[in-house]
Amino acid sequence: MPYWKQTLKAALVMIPFLAGAAAAHADSFGAISLSPATGATGWSHDYASRWEAEEVAQSHCYQHAGDCRVAIWFNNACGAVARGPDGWGSDWASGRGQAQRAALAACSNHSYGCEVIRWQCSGAY
């Protein structure tokens, strides 16, 4: 068999495996929404787009407060929001603990006594 036919045959055999790997690593978005006044939150995970994830988080938060805003969005990762008496902070990372520590650090730039009030992961995290 000519070399080009062997190469083509090998490539065709690999297509189903590559397609499965791409599907397994599809984007998975999440978001956390926060009411700065009340501390109410809404969240989402495992959505196909940032927009969908933010809309769901906002709609859940609006069930409890009227001043909700998207505090953080994330893609195939984790997000967290921390709040203290004088402010809040948020961040994302590849794991839950890392996201929580980063949100606490962001919050400490605005307030003291910060505590994580919500975390969420999206995808296989």
C-alpha cells in the first residue's frame, strides 16, 4: 500500500477519537451574581455560553434582591465571592480552594472580616 494511503487510513481511524476528545472538553460556563446591599446571590454552572450562565445567575439573584450584578463568570473552572462589612471581592481559579482564597484576597482590598459567601465550579472541576 502506498505511503499516502497508509497515512490517510491512519488519519481516518483517528477522527472518531479526536471528535470524542473535543466533546469531552467542551466549554462549560458558570457565573455568580451578587446583591451588594443584601448579600443575596444567584449562581449557575455547566452552561454552553457565558451569556447563558450570567442570565441564569442574575435571574436567581433577582428572586431575592433588586440590585444584583454579575460578580464573576468562569469557564471550565471555579468561581467564588467573598463579602465583608465594607465590601466584597470575587475571583476564579482552576479549583475550588484556589478560587475561594483568591476571592478572599480580592475582598480584603475593600474590607476586613471577609468570608466566602458562595463558590461554584463548572465543568469537570
